[in-house]
Amino acid sequence: MISFSIEKNSSECSGRTGVLRTRRGEIQTPIFMPVGTHGVVKTLSPKELSDVGARIILANTYHLFLRPGLSTLDHFGGLHRMMSWNGPILTDSGGFQAFSLKAINSISDSGIKFVSHLDGSSYELTPEESMRIQRTIGSEIIMCLDECTDYPATEEEARTAMLRSVNWAQRCRNDHPPNRNEQALFGIIQGSTNLNLRFESLERTLPIGFEGLAIGGLSVGEPKEEMIEILDQIVEKIPSHLPRYLMGVGTPKDLFMGIERGIDMFDCVMPTRIARHGSVYTQRGRIDITASRFKNCTEPLDSKCFCYACQTFSRGYLRHLFQNKEMLGMRMASLHNLAFMLNLTNRIRKALNEGKFLGFKKDFFEEYDSKEGVYARS
Amino acid sequence: MISFSIEKNSSECSGRTGVLRTRRGEIQTPIFMPVGTHGVVKTLSPKELSDVGARIILANTYHLFLRPGLSTLDHFGGLHRMMSWNGPILTDSGGFQAFSLKAINSISDSGIKFVSHLDGSSYELTPEESMRIQRTIGSEIIMCLDECTDYPATEEEARTAMLRSVNWAQRCRNDHPPNRNEQALFGIIQGSTNLNLRFESLERTLPIGFEGLAIGGLSVGEPKEEMIEILDQIVEKIPSHLPRYLMGVGTPKDLFMGIERGIDMFDCVMPTRIARHGSVYTQRGRIDITASRFKNCTEPLDSKCFCYACQTFSRGYLRHLFQNKEMLGMRMASLHNLAFMLNLTNRIRKALNEGKFLGFKKDFFEEYDSKEGVYARS
């Protein structure tokens, strides 16, 4: 089982720090969770994840169910042992992946019928099946099956999906009562960008009783202001003793935005995905390391960063690796971007604990927004 | 400059152990040199190379000349600093790459005219230009420009190329006298599979005076017996005080074959190239880790291996990574294959020092050839 305790509530904003205790170790919150879709955070080893400060990673139920499949996961005694990651793991329910991979055949109250994007074979993912898969994976935190809506969605679509998600949440809880397998179950608030539906989702989900609550269905294409409005209205209504998880969100800006509003947990593929294309975070903004201006640059990606890439290689060499499509470039950019996100989370946590969040935020963005970033800021 | 001293001559065969001293450290011979074509051993970091016991790596002059180019290499103070590899480097002359990439426009006594495989621009690689490029790269051991022949070659083709290589060897030596930049210069014996031409090449090359001698133009498609015959006849005629380098050769079998005949240095892309396709060396032969029989295998690649991959992951998980085209799989297979080759070289060296080479060879192949390898043995 997990337990969560608040360490400090900010007097400057709704942010807080805390400790999430799991059978595989403690997690200081707020926390960013690197995404390991197929049971591997792309390009990186478990040792490298530890080295950059990852304390919990996310894995995808949909992908792991299809490959390696439950019998292999069971044979290995779960994902931790198979992938040699000894820290906590959070798994999603599988629904969002089926949704985003356009693999869904039909959705009914029963569950989600989908075809494998690998071989076209058919499956039905019910709330009970999602629980069973996640128990086999053996993650410390498992998520309720929910129905996501596209953005934009009509009110009716959003309401139908939200009510179905509430129904599935109850079935997940029934199938996975508290303490089963020492795995915590988190509920998910849906309702698209409709504030009333979001309130209703929260009101209906809370009484079911979960070990944590997530906000799903955001960062799916809606304007950032709409996400912020929902967080402004919803997060403070989640009882403060529950860990709050904002799903699929996690650029440097998003971290500040969410933490300031009381979010404790984030996950996002962005840091590693953009890294594989040569886009890296620095204190002075996001840069494209493949740009010709870095050809002879002997500076590290980020002079303040502690990661192996920054301690070892220059921008010029990393650019050379990308020019030659050498995997070491993608590895190093991925390592660095995770180091950046995890270090940033640490620094925000420290600022919250010291009552200096707003000052830290101001200082951070003064540097991050003003200097050498070449992209639209994110 | 380098110096080479024999440690022990085997009483069982022509093999010997020695120490090659360079400004960047000592190398125990025989040695296998991992290949870092673009200034990176594919998928691996310098730290990982050190961890698996690499003591000297090879880099390719042709590729580095085109990218990042001499001005960038010069700006970084040479390849070692650019790629953060502090150990010795050996560079080839650039000729073989132009040859194997079919980039050559014309070859004359002047040099090799080639077009870049990247952008079609034209260059001439003369012996003097090859020396200049290799001085800019800054490798500890640089190679003479030579002309390789296809296999099979007519006697006339082979003789013309051999004589031209001798001429170029003299020009390289003139341009790069002993001790210049503390870089050693190795000559290269050519002559295709024609034994008389090989003898003539050796006779003409030796008096020029080099710090080491390489045997080039083998492992280009000829039957293994022909390579062996040439080594049987040629190697013992190379003065024993010179380090002897068999270019482009290096499977586990080749290591024994060459060392037994008095070769001190090997390089080959094979261990890392086959690794990226899931083919790995084990004590019990080469296996294809993508095979379905490894799906639920909880054993490491090689139970006797000390590398991170074997200490951390199972065959089943590595297969899963390859199934999902996850780079970590290619990384770990590359790391392991190099660990295997370097560890094997160490064990052969130890056997030579202890006067037990033939017994070790017999024991090794009893296991390597008999068990689970699924490929033609190599």
C-alpha cells in the first residue's frame, strides 16, 4: 500500500510538498515521472534513470499487455524484475493508449474493444481486465480504466464519457479493493474542458474512495488557458490528503503551472521524445542542438547540470552525433532532459519548503525565457 | 611516440604478449580495438568503453575528414577531447573507406580522388593529405595511405596496387618522420592473396622504417584458408620487435587464428554491427537474441560475463527490447559483445603468459562450438 503525507503547504500558492511512501521506497513530491512505454524509458538504462534522480517511472499497460504479454510478465515475476527497475512504477489503465493509437473498435459500458496495432488481433479491455493486467505488471500505483474524449468534444460526448468513467471507476474499485497486492488505485477526473462536468466527475468519483486522484483528459489539444482554468477550479476541491496527479503533462513551464495549483505528480513523454530529435532543455531555454551555430561549441548543454552528458560532452560533439544519426546523441539528450526535469522538480520542491516558490519561479523564467532558446517557449 | 616490448613468446605457437606504450597509456597486447567510425563506438559512451576494458579504439579518417571536418577537429584540439576518450586512438588512412563506400572517382600515383558520400563534393586524398588529416585528429597511431584491391584481383591489379602502396608509404614516412607529434606511423603490407606479391610488399615496405606493420587487404571476401596461408607465411617475416596489426579482422575465431600466428592487434566492426541486429557472443556460441525461444528466458546473455548487460538484464528482457526496436537493446548487445571480445583477448593473453594457449583454445572451442549457437560459427 502507499501512504501520503504533506510536508509543507506553501503560503504563497496552492503548492505543497509531501512524501509518498510505497513498498519500493519513498518519493518526495512534487515529482516528475519519466515514461517507459514498453518497460524501458527510451534509450536509457535503469542505472541512468537512478543517476539522474528518477524515483518513480510510468509504464503503459496497453503496450505491455500486447508485448511481452501477461504470461511473460508473470513468468518474470512482474515488470520490476523483468526490466531491473527496483523503484516504484505507476501504470496507466491502457485506455488512453488504445484511444491515442486509434486502435479502438467500439466503446460500450462493458469496456473498450480494440485491435492490436501490432497484429490486428482483437481484445476487450474491461475495468476488471485492466485491473488484472496491472496486477500482473505489479506496479505500485495502478489507474482506473477511463474513457478519454477528443478535443474538442460536445457536451454530450464529454458527459457520456465522464459518466462511463465513473461507472468504470466503481468497477475498478470493486475488483481492486484497498490494500490488494499492496497496490494503490487512483481514480481519474474526466469531463473534457467543461467545468460543470469536471465538478460532477469529482463529486461522483470521490465517494468511491481512492488512494489518489488524477486529472485526465487534459493536454490533448485544448488551449493552455482552458487547462489552467480547470486546474484553478478543480485541484483545490480534491481533499488535500490525497496525492494529485496531472496525467500526460510535463514541460518545464507546466511543472511550475501545475505545482503552483497543488499538483503533486506529473508524467510526460515530451522530455525524452524531443530529445531524440535533438531538442534539449537548458537553464536559458530550449535549444535545438542540431543547429549549425553549435558546430564548434565546446560548452556543455547546460553548464549547471550534473548529468553525465553535461559532465562529459560538448554541444559541438553532441551536434556531431546527431548529424551522423549516432544513437549516443539521442541517449545523451534524453538523459540530460530527464536530469533537467528532475532537477527542476527538486529545486521547486526546495523553494516550496523554504517559502520561496514565487521568487524562484521569477528567477527561473527570467533566465529561461530571455536568452538562447530558439523554439516557441514550452 | 610509442614503444613496444615483448613480454613473452609462446613456446606452443607463434603467439606473443607484449606492451605497447603510448603517450595516453599502456596497451597490453594482443589487443582488440573497438571501431568508432564517426568518433563514437556506436551506441556507447567512453565510460562504457572503459568499463568493458577497451584500451585503444579505432576511428575513421575518411568519415571524420568529411564530418565534423578538420577545422572543427582543430578547434576542439583533436578527436580525444572532442569525444572525451582519453585513451589511445588509432586512425586508418581514409583510403579503405573511400574504397568500400564506392566513393572513388579515380586512383593515380598522385592519390585517390573521391566524392563525398554525403554531399557529392570532390576531394583528393594524397599520402601527404592523409598524414595531415591524421595529425589533426591527433591519434597515437596513424596509418599509411594504401590502395586496396577487390577480391578477387588479377595479378596485375594486385601488383600495381601493391607498388603504389609502397610508393605512398615512402611519401607518408617522408611527410611524417619518426616522432613527429608523438604519433607513430604504421606501414601496411598489401598484395591481395598472391603470396609472392605479399613477400615483395614486405621487402619493399620494411626498409622505409615504421613503428609497426599492418597486414591490409584481407578479410575482403577471400576464403579463410587463403587468409590463413598468407598469415602463416608473412607474419613470421615481420621483425619481432614491431607490433603487428591485422586490419579489419576480429571474430572470436579470428582472434585465436591471428594471435596463434603472431598478430598483436585487431580491429573489427563485427561485434558492434551484429549486436545491433541482436546477435551476441556467448561462451556457448553466437546466439540470435530475437529468437522466440528466449521469450521467457531469465538467464543473462552469458552467465560468465561481467558486463552491465549481463549483470542487469535477462535474455527475455533483451529480446523484448529488440522486439520493440528499443535502442537499449542495441546498446546492451553492443556493450556485451565488446566485453566478450575484450575479455576473450585478456584470457588469451593470460593463457599465452602461462604457456597454456593451446589448452585454453581447445577448452574454449569445445564449449563455443558445441552448444547453443544457432549461426554458422564465427
